[in-house]
Amino acid sequence: MSLPTLRVPAVSGRPEVLLRPFAVEEEAEARAAHAELAAENFDFLLDPYVPGRRSEELSWAEWLHGHERHAEGLDLPRGHVPALFLAAEAHGQLAGRVSVRLDLNAWLETFGGNIGYGVRPAFRRRGVASQILAGALQLLGEARDVTSAVVTCDPENRGSEAVIRGAGGAPAPVPDGEGRSRFLVPVPAR
Ligand SMILES: CC(C)(COP(=O)(O)OP(=O)(O)OC[C@H]1O[C@@H](n2cnc3c(N)ncnc32)[C@H](O)[C@@H]1OP(=O)(O)O)[C@@H](O)C(=O)NCCC(=O)NCCS
């Protein structure tokens, strides 16, 4: 699967959100978003693994291409799963990002989950994360024959927990999963 584009329609006061690949001309904006979220210890831009290259020496074109490869299950470090790394656009601007892990390894099953998202501070409390999660669940359901997704958050992350519960997430703790809140979220049927 190459990186998809999905329009999540506006619903009950929440804005339309476009999930799409990061764009060639978007490097400066993406790096600005990364700096904003870094202040909260959240990695907005995840670096792909590109064989023979260190992440800090990747050009933006290599970075984009690396995520295209990972979406297709190519160039993955051992144990890593195919993933869709997408920008989230709201009101025509880069508002957030999402990583949709299409499969689960042991770490993702208990800790990381299928879906990870972040929203830039200026776009928060408007339903953007809720829209991102809805779109990510749809993309997961289109790519894999699953009925639920694992989505996790830090126990003190009230915002993320509200987003997960708002998508129908039901607590599903694991015995060795202390330090992380873990939920099973319904994936819409194809
Ligand atoms: C957590 C985060 C994704 C929420 O994004 P957002 O776009 O503001 O979320 P939404 O607007 O969709 O909020 C959905 C619900 O959560 C509630 N909510 C959002 N942020 C909240 C907060 N900080 N405290 C309490 N509730 C919060 C909203 O009130 C809303 O409830 P409602 O639908 O009843 O009004 C965003 O704050 C963020 O990116 N934080 C840093 C990165 C991060 O924590 N990512 C998640 C990792 S698990």
C-alpha cells in the first residue's frame, strides 16, 4: 500500500480534516510543527529508516520517500511493521499528523498501539484529533481485516484519553502494561 489520501468530512462542529502524505514544499512548515511539539516531548516528525543513511542526514526528499517505502512494507528495520505516516490538514493548514501502524508487534500490542497522533497547539480543542483518529481507523480497516485497533496514551493525558473514548475506545489493560492506558477502539467495517 502506498501512502493514501483521505478526506474526513466535517461532523458536529468538528472541521473537515484531510489526511494526506506530507508534501515536497512543506518541509519548513513540518519542521515548525515538529519544534512546537518537541516542547511537549512529542515527536511530530518520525524519521523513516533509510538503508545506509543516518536519520539526521536525510534530505526532505529522502524523508518523504522513506515513508512511502515503509507504507509498502519496504526498508523496515527488523520487527517493525508497515505504517502510514500522514499529515493532517485542517482549514488548508498543516494541523497535525498521524502514524497508522498496520500490524502489531509485541511492543505495539502492549504499549505503542496501532495509531499515534499529534495536533499543533494552535489547532487544539476543535475536534481535529478526533477527526484524525476517525480517519486513521478507516484507513486501518481498509488496509487490514480487523475489527478493533489498539490505541494507547499516557494515563495523565486527559485530552488523548477523551479522544480515544470519544471514538468508542474501551479500556483493555494488559498485565505488564503499567504506565500506559490501553484501549480497544472499534474499526469501521469496509
Ligand atoms: C491530545 C491531543 C491530540 C488532543 O488534540 P485535540 O485536537 O485538541 O483534541 P480534540 O479537539 O479532538 O478533543 C476531543 C475531546 O477531548 C477533549 N480534550 C482535548 N484536549 C483536552 C485536554 N487537554 N484536557 C481535557 N480534555 C481535552 C475535548 O474537550 C474534546 O471533548 P469534546 O468532544 O467533548 O469537546 C493534543 O492535545 C496533542 O497533540 N497533544 C500532544 C501530543 C499527544 O499527546 N498526542 C497523543 C499521544 S497518545
